Amino acid sequence: MVGTKSQPTRLRKLTMKRKELLDQAHKLADRFCITDGKKFRLKDIDPGDTAWLKEEHKPQAEEALQEGIAALTGLQEMLYAQDRWSVLLIFQAMDAAGKDGAIKHVMSGVNPQGCQVFSFKAPTSEELDHDYLWRCMRCLPERGRIGIFNRSYYEETLVVRVHPEYLANQKLPPQVITKHIWKDRFEDISNFEKYLTRNGVIVRKFFLHVSKKEQLKRFLSRLDEPEKNWKFSSADATERELWGDYMDAYEDTIRNTATKDSPWYVVPADNKWFTRTVVAAAVIDALSSLDLHFPKVDAAKRKELAEVRDTLLGTK
Ligand code: ATP
Ligand code: MG
């Protein structure tokens, strides 16, 4: 009995609070959502941006994040029960931008049975024996599930573009390595994502945009604090030297693959609390756009359930 006068005040308040939360999530996510790549410039996004939330709002933002996570839990339950849509969340970033932390926090309330996380590292020899989408296609989320890619096929227009030697290592026939190869890859990726969308897989892509200065700060704390040493690899420092090339590759990738159905969120990543809030908002916004509901029980099924109930209670 939603929206009637007989609705108890508490429930009405909860419904309003939820609507407010969804509206806020939409407003925040929308600010960082790129649906038309043509106009996108990376320099327009400040990694230190916190929108209208100031440092002193941090406790409220953290509280809102907890509420958001609770809302996400409910949405995921319906996604799972409905078993029609699936959601693919792709995370890309420079090292130490906070991919792992964002995934861990935002998905903390989600039922592990309905969520799958895959990390894509440098390809193995088996993976190099296939086209580059192969390893990712095998990990696509089943219907009703949320799939998370920690790095993805986007590495093919990022790290592989920055390191031409990786392309040379891919065992491609020389005839297909033309000067159009990056344009071809953008086109193939966009077509693949269109195909997924047309099959009920909702694709959302996140670039956690950290500044070079903040990355240095995080690297130093990984070096200085023994319990963080394991997170640091000396390769991270080498990749940092190629910062400009990576930023160009990210910009070009986003410009060529951001679409209305499959947008990029360019999330400021110098403040972890803010990054997590925006990612949660974008995931909530995506799920709440799906008109999710628990499967409807028809009259015949209701009758069957009533009969089973009577049998269980011995009243039949
Ligand atoms: P962490 O936060 O733990 O550092 P990570 O995602 O950086 O997580 P690593 O094992 O450090 O994980 O790095 C994986 C590396 O694999 C990255 O440098 C990434 O660029 C690289 N990689 C991923 N896909 C490809 C690919 N297709 N070709 C070459 N390198 C790739
Ligand atoms: Mg790394």
C-alpha cells in the first residue's frame, strides 16, 4: 500500500528518505558522468574536486555512503531475484588511485553470491593465444549478478598503447597492426558494449582520476609504512614516469568510448571518501534506473503457497 493515506508515517518517511537518497545519488553521479566523449577533456576534471561537499561534510558524506550501501543491498537483492539484468562495473586507474578500496567499500553490503570480481593483469600465454576480449568475455556477469572488472579490456588502449612492445608481444598477424589500430580497438570495444547493452548487461565504467602529486604521497606511505610495503611494486614507479602518455591514452579512450548507454564516470580520486561516495552514487543510480522489483506472484502460485502453508501447519 504505497502512497496511500493509510500508509504509516514511518514508512512514508522512509520512502521519502529513499527518494531523496536516489535523487542525491543521481545528482552527484551525473556531475561526473561522460555520455558523449567528443566534448570530453581530462583537464576539465580536477582530481581534488569534492563537488558541493567540503572537508567538514566528510562525516555526513560517510553516513550517506552507509545509507547508500544499504540501498544498494536492497537493489541488488531485487536484481538477483528478478534474474533478468546483469551489471558490469569496470574500474580503471593509475596505481594507488584507490580501485581496490572503492570496490571493497561500495560492494561491502552486497550479497557475495550475487557479485563477482575479476582482476586483469598482464595476459598469460594462454590469453595471448586468443583475441583480447576473450579473457574478459569468459568473466561476464550472469543474469541477476553484478560483475566487477578490476582493470579490463580497456588496458588494450591504455597500457598497451603506452608500451608498444606489449602490442608486438600479442602474436597478431602483422597485417592487422595498421596505423588505425587504436581507432579499430575503440570501435570494437564500443560495438561489444553495445552488444552487451542489447543483451541486458548494464555497463558502467569508472576512471578513478588521481593527481600525480597525490599518487606520490600514497607511494611514499606505501614505502614508509611496513604494513603497506606489500602494496608497492617498483614497476609502479617506472609507470609513473610515463604519466603524460597514460593521461593522453585515458583521454583518448574516454573520448572514443563514452556513450549514453555505456558511460564513463571520471571520478576525482585525491580524496578517498569522496571517490567512494561518487562510485556508490553511480552504482545506485544505474540500478535504480532498471525498475527492479521482486518477481510477481500470480493467483495460481498464491493458492499453491497457501495450500503448502496449511499442509505445514497441519490445518488441511
Ligand atoms: P594493485 O592495486 O594491487 O597494484 P593492479 O591492478 O595495479 O593492483 P598489478 O598486479 O600491480 O595490479 O598490475 C597489473 C598490471 O597488469 C598493470 O600494470 C596493468 O597495466 C597490467 N596489464 C593489465 N592488462 C594488460 C594487458 N592487456 N597488457 C599488458 N599489461 C596489462
Ligand atoms: Mg599495481
